[in-house]
Amino acid sequence: MANTIQSKKRARQAEHRTAINKARRSRIRTFLRKVEEAIAGGNVETARDALKAAQPELMRGVTKGVYHKNTASRKISRLSSRVKAMSNS
């Protein structure tokens, strides 16, 4: 357990940041789930719109330190290729 004043403050800050990051991660997952559901449903327009909404959300997660840049880029790349494959076929 934290003993010094500074370590107690750090523990409080870590708890606060964890809650914020958890909410951000959950929000991003919701956007990604909407894209996945649109792809599974076979609706190209909905999938495209959902992907367009999810991309800035994912990159915002990168700037806030929730996701690594390459992770977000990989997710966007894979989703966009799946959406593109839907529109081609």
C-alpha cells in the first residue's frame, strides 16, 4: 500500500486514468463492433459509413495512449479491406 503523500496521489491518479482509458477503449470497441455487424449483415453502405466513423475514433485512441499506432492502423486496414471486398463482389 502507498505510504507517502506522493505515492498516494499517484495511486489516485492511476485509478482515475484507468477509468478514463477503460471508457475510451469501450467506446472504440463499440465503433468497431458496428463495423463488424454491418459487414456481417452484408450492407455495404452501412459498413462504409460505420468504418468512416470508426477511423477517427481509433486514431483518437492512439493520441490518447489507449492503443499503439500500428495496432490501430492494422485494425483500420483489415476492416477497410473487408469493406472494400464487400463492395467489389
